[in-house]
Amino acid sequence: RGSAALGLKKLRIGMIPADGVGREVLPAAQRILEALGSRIPKPEFEHLDAGFEFFTRHGEALPQETVDAMQNDVDCALFGAVGSPTRKVTGYSSPIVALRKKLNLYANVRPVHSITGLDPRPVDLVIVRENTECLYIKQETLTTTEENGKEARATRLITERASKQIGRMAFRIALSRARAGHPAGLTIVHKSNVLSTTDGLFRESVLAAGKENPEWQDEGKIQVSEQIVDSMVYRLFREPEAFDVIVAPNLYGDILSDAAAAMVGSLGLVASVNAGDTFVMGEPVHGTAPDIAGLGIVNPIAAIRSAALMLHHLGYTGPAQDIERAVVEELREGIKTRDLGGKASTEEVVAAIEKRL
Ligand code: GGG
């Protein structure tokens, strides 16, 4: 998709703000994309509905029109945040989980890096999270037994196909980082000492994927290692600088990326893309932040970086780097929203980054 998107006359971007602060950070990302001017094809933004709030009004969280538009009308997309309730709501199911599945956005790629001169610890890693399986298939049952009373069960799906697919993506990213001078390493995260069938399959499939391409093994370019997930969390906090590319099943990858965000100051800084072979959708890692939604104080940087990451995946690496450079310069200059301990508003951050572009 990367090179296919190059040379477009216009870039049609589906915008799905969804819930909470998603509605503030997506307009911020839009302004930054517009500020790139002729460095990218003229962006055309198409608002698309989804989310829990949409569900409460219309009875569906992901309208078919949104799926159709994503499949037929746009070149790429940005997603804000979804505020799924923690209790079961009849008829509701997470739209972001469904979108990832319907569009086969099988990888959630989450770079986490500190800023030299600003953060005390040098963190520079990428979490590659499998995005379509694991417990997220949402096959849960509730029964009642005499012995236990209520009994809830969930099916956890791990397939060789999806695990190899995410493995290939992780090896590709590790190789491109090796070529860019990173001390390349790929860490496979699992819990196969306990879940030897499911996590065992994930582990063995990622390792098998690594054997498919001689480039991934040549000259020991990519050092492959593995970590049991609990020990991974411990090491991530103790020595985050030891990690480069981390590949994990869906749920572990989700948890690890919030932990990694803590190492660089805030979830408000961490971007991601949901990537498949033919489509890419940027998405800040943070959620809806209902406590600050609507106050104009949310940190827009994760969404802005997600837009940059989306451009990078489409092949527009120069403009993507321009955005990242502007963000880093502004952070070094000392601009801080509340999550970082400052008082800057969303508008102040966007305007400052815009000015640098
Ligand atoms: N942008 C990330 C996000 O929206 N996080 C919240 C989340 O994933 N909630 C679970 C869900 O509703 O699917």
C-alpha cells in the first residue's frame, strides 16, 4: 500500500473521532496534516461515525456506511478513541475491535521513544501487537453450575496464520531499524511456560516466520530473543533501553504498550497504526479520557504522531519526519499539557507545532 499511495493527486482520509477526547485530538491531527501543504497530496477528510456514544443514539457502534467508506472511499484513516463500558451492554460490541478485524488490520505498531535531552532514560522501541485474535475475538459464555455458581469462560484464539503474519511484520520492522542503525533485536513475548498450546503456537509461528526470509537471519542482523510476559514487564521497567522490537499477542501487546508509555512520560505521547497489507489507520494509544473530555486540555501529540506514522506507512516518509521533528522540537522547547505536568491547552500545542511546519 505504501508505494501504491505515492503519486496520488489527493489523499482521502477517513476520520473516525468516536468518543471522548477522540473528538478533540482528531481535529488537531487534521490541522497538522493540512499544515504540510504541498508536501503531501491534498488531504480530503471524510467524517465517519462509530463509537459508544453513537451506539446509544443509533443502536449500533459501527455503522455499515463507515465500513463501506473505509473499504471503498478512502486511502487511509485516523481513529480517535472509543469508550466502551466496563459492564456488559446488550447489543454493544467494540467498534475498534470490529474495524481491525473487518479490514484485516492485523498489526498494531506502536513506537515508543524518549526524547534525547528531555527524558532521563533512553527508550527507543516498537511494540508490534497482533491485532485480530487472542481474547479479543470476544467469545465469552456465562453459565451457572451447582459447584461454582456463575461460570464465565472466554475462548482465546491463536492461529499459525495470524502469528506468522505478525511475525513477518515484526521481522520487517526489525530489519528496517537495523538498516537505520538501531541495535536490532526482536523479542517475542509469550507465556508458553503455562499456556503451552496457545502461546506455544504463537512463539513457534513467529520463530518459523523468521526463517522464511534469509535477510532476517543473515549475518545475525536481527538478534531474536524471547521473554515470558511477566518477566517482560519487569525488564521493561528496569531496563527499557535493552529492547528494540517487541512482538506480542493482542492482549499482552496492549498491556505492554501502556507500560512502555509510562517510561516516556505519558500515554498522551504514544502513537500507533493499525496496519494490514492494503490499508492503514492511525490511532493514538490513549483512550477517551472522560475526566478531561471537552475541556480543551487533552494532549494532541499522540494523535498528531499517529497521523505522521500513517503517512510513513503510506510511503510519505519525508512529511512524516517533518511532523515528528516539529513535535520533538516543541517538546524540547518545553511545551507541556497537563499529563506532562504543564498547563498548555490543546490549541496552544497544535498552534505551536503548526507554526514549526
Ligand atoms: N485509541 C485507543 C482507545 O480507544 N482505547 C480504548 C479502548 O481500546 N477501549 C476498548 C474498546 O472499546 O474497544
